[in-house]
Amino acid sequence: MSDAHVMGRTAVVIMAKEPAAGRTKTRLCPPLSPLEAAELSEALLLDTIDLVSRLTGVWLGVAVTPASAVAAFRVRVPHDALVLAAEGEDIGACLSQITGQLLAEGASRVMAVNSDGPTLPPAYLEQARALLDHHDVVLGPSEDGGYYLVGLRHPAPGIFHGIAWSTARVMAQTLERAATLGLSVALLPPWYDVDTGADLERLRADLRILPLPTLPSTRRFFDARRADSKAARDAGQMPAADPLNLPQKEVSR
């Protein structure tokens, strides 16, 4: 893809890890099996791509780890989106690489978002884009102490250094780094990632009230799991308790 695709536009890049049983969403095992956790990870990613694709006037990218998965991801994204290899020793190095690359290619601002929060209200993304007109950094705090979104309007690799990634200190340490670097920061409302059994319960509750056209891949995941449980019952087996079982009818909001 040429620089003309991103020149002067807001780039929204989804940070994605290749779904793989035993390596993806392991904190969800149990209640999910390793294979189910990988399937859910892929469903959340596809619905996050759909969420970002609905924004107008932005350029969509997906940053993939590991680099060997880039080719497989190309079939998952819209034809005009770019799939990038995210390489680095930790998520901070990957974020520094990807945001710096997109800004160097001419994006006016870059927003990097998690791949496991497709219930995020689209208004939060629009708010982040507007806040970058007047702030160096925009952060969307996750309820677990991290962040679901980081937006930059110029390269700031230092903001990703010295962070205890995958801990509850990520957000606080990032704010400290921004202050040290003299960067102005704006905060979005908090939201959640799907990492634990409690998060799955919240996701299930959200699916009950969100309009049916939304999150189609995530709904298919739950539908398939419910069908497997029903088949096991019909065969006289005793399936494991399924706290994720959705009602037969979804309620539109």
C-alpha cells in the first residue's frame, strides 16, 4: 500500500495476536477449553475489525504477531486495509514500531486499539480522534489497569518504555512516562477487555442488549457452543456447566 492511502488521515490499527490453542486467551481456560479460547479470540478480532471498519474517514490497519501470520490475516481484513507485522520483545516495542511506522508514512494521527473489545462504543473512537486535535496522547483506560486505546499525533516511543506490561500498573506507569516526557494527555471513559470468566459474563450481558446485527462473529461463537452443549445433552452426556449460554432470543436495544 502506498503512502497516499494514509497521508493526512487518522490511522486506526488493531493490535492482534494470531489465535492459537494454548497460546491465546489462556486466562479464560477454564471456563473455556484452549481451542474455544482461540476461537473466541478470533471472533472478537473479527468483530473489532468490523467496529473500526464502520468509522468514516479513517485508515484501517491490523498489526499482527507473529510476523509469520501476516499472510493468513490478509483474508480476514477488508481489501483496502493494511496488515503489518508487529515485532518486538514486548507489547511496548510493538506499539512503538507500529505507531512510528504509520506516522512516518503520513498519517496525521494514529490510534492503536486492542483486538478483544468489540463492544467498545464507537463514540469513544470518535472522541479519541477529536481529542488528538489538542493533545499529544489519548488513552482509553481498561478496568484492569491497562488501556484499550492509545492515540498519538506524533511519534513518542518513550511513552512505551519502562512499562510493566500485562499488569495492573500499565496505565499509571504510562501516565508517569507521559508527564516525564512533557506530553499532554487526554483520557477516554474506561472500558473492559475480555480476559477472565467475569469478563465473559459481562460480554454475555452486553450481547443481550446490543442490537442483533452487531458482533456477528462473537454471537456465532456462543451459538455454536450452545449447540454443542445441546447435542451432548441429547446424546445422554453431561456437558460441563456453561456460564456463557445465551438465551435463544436476543433483545434489541
